[in-house]
Amino acid sequence: MENMDDTSGSSFEDMGELHQRLREEEVDADAADAAAAEEEDGEFLGMKGFKGQLSRQVADQMWQAGKRQASRAFSLYANIDILRPYFDVEPAQVRSRLLESMIPIKMVNFPQKIAGELYGPLMLVFTLVAILLHGMKTSDTIIREGTLMGTAIGTCFGYWLGVSSFIYFLAYLCNAQITMLQMLALLGYGLFGHCIVLFITYNIHLHALFYLFWLLVGGLSTLRMVAVLVSRTVGPTQRLLLCGTLAALHMLFLLYLHFAYHKVVEGILDTLEGPNIPPIQRVPRDIPAMLPAARLPTTVLNATAKAVAVTLQSH
């Protein structure tokens, strides 16, 4: 029995030691896992912090580069010395160029000189805007979307810039010796005739007078531009294509400005709102006597009426 008790006591002690050893191993394993997790978290946070720092540096470099480009562009456009050569012109020179724009040249064997400034053309475009706005107001033009000023500015500047770009493109295809600045100046001074014609015809509403000025004044300014382009273009086909396109656009634009905002708009408004027709009034008319009964005496009519009444009473 003693041996049994000793054996049982030792076995219980061995089981306790084994259990304690297992618990220690579990604690050690948990500690090792926690340490490994902390190391992994440290490595992840370190990599994340490095990436965040790198992204901030890249964003900062991009911001600085964009800021330098924006400041360079602003300083470029804000410098008035760049635009000064295009507007540095005397009033006497502008006056002489306005008169020359109405006189066609005869010498087309060598390239004619074109003014390389934009002061005169820009002022003519603004003058055309004012005249067109005057025509809109006198004809009671109603713009459904937008304003009269915006429509006038868009029409005039759109024609000046758009047609200049289109003719310059054709000139490039036809191998004409002209730059974009010269094309803007040539077409801008060509609007002087349009200003004269529209200013007169918007105040004097005569179609015959308009067509007369359209052919004379508008034709002279168009011939001036055509002659300059002919002198700078080589080849009959190229000259015909380039000059015919410019002449057609320039003359048709004058027709558009006269009729689109003066007569045609009035017709459209009359169609939409109805013409101002006075109310229908009764007008006395002579009706011819077609029936012989209209000529019977009054006594005969009275006797007939009495006979009809007696007959009705008897029934």
C-alpha cells in the first residue's frame, strides 16, 4: 500500500510538471507570435510611411513645377512689351490705311505691302459692333437667347477671326506669301467699307440705295483685298480659288448684316406675333335688287300678310 501511495504521488507530480511545462510552452509561443506580429506591423508601418513620404515629395514637386509654369505664363501675357508692336501706330497712319483700303491697286506683279498692326482692324471691328447694335435696336430685334450686345460681338469677331483663319489656311494650301497677322490686318481694314454701308443704310431704309452702296463701297474694299492676295499668290488656279472665296464671303457677309438684323427679323416677328392689322369694320355696300318682290309696294305686302294671318286663324 505504501508502494502504491508513493507511486501514485509521483505520477501526480509528473502530471503537474507536464501541465506546467505545456502552459509555459504556450505562453512562450504566444509571446513569440506577438513579437513576430509587432515586427510585421513595424515593417508595414515603415513601408507605408515611406510610401506616404515619397507621394508627398512627388506631389510637392508637381505643385512647384505647375506653379513655375503658371507664373511664367502669367508674366509672359502680362508683359505689355509683347503686344506693343502690334498697337504702336500713329493716328495719321491709321487714317491713310483706311483710305487705302477703299482704293484697289493695279500693280499685282510683285507682293504688295500689308500693315502688320492690329489697332486699326480692332477698332473697325468694335465700330462694326456698335453699328450692328444700332441696327438691331432700330429694327426692334428680339433675341430669344442671349443679349443684343453679345450677339453683335459674337457675329463681328466671329467673322473677323473665323474668316481670317479660313483664308489663311487656304493661302497655306495655295502657297500664298501671307502670315496670320497680315491676314487679320487685311480683313480688318476691309471691314471699313462694311461700316460705311451699314451706317448709311440702317438710317436710310431704301433697298436701291443699299444695293448701290453694296456694289460700290463694298466692292471697292473687296477688290482691294483681292488685289493684295493676287499679288502674293502664284498660279491662276490658286488665285481664283483664294480670291473667289474671300470675295464671296466678304460680300455675302455684308448682305447678311443688312438683312438678317433689319428686314428679315422684322418679317419673322410679324409672322410670330401677327401683323398689325386694324380690326374688321362694317362697311356699307349697295346690294343689287335681284328679286321682283323687293319692288312691290308696301300696301301689297301688308295685304298679303293679312291674308296669311286669316288663313292660319281659320285652321
